[in-house]
Amino acid sequence: MHTEGSWKEQKIKLKDRFAAITDNDLLFEVGKKEEMFEKIRIKLDKTKEEFSKIIAEL
């Protein structure tokens, strides 16, 4: 699990890299990280493997 500070940095990087991502897409709820990531992955039209790589590179 990411610390709050690193998540803030990752959100900025995701928004910079993908214009389609909004602040609402990146709202983190405790226990719902996987659901949030799945919604973003679908919005970006990425496979699970592609999206996992994107997150790992942040």
C-alpha cells in the first residue's frame, strides 16, 4: 500500500501522462484501491498487464 504522500505524487504523474484521467477518477477510498484502478484501466483502454506496468513505473 502506498503512503498518502506517494499516492499524491502518483496521481499527479497519472494526470500528467493521461489527459483523460480526472480528479474524480483518482479519489482513493480505503479498501477500494482495486476498484479505482480497474475503472482507470478501463477508461484508458489498457490491459491489466499494461496498467500494472504503468503503475509500477510511477
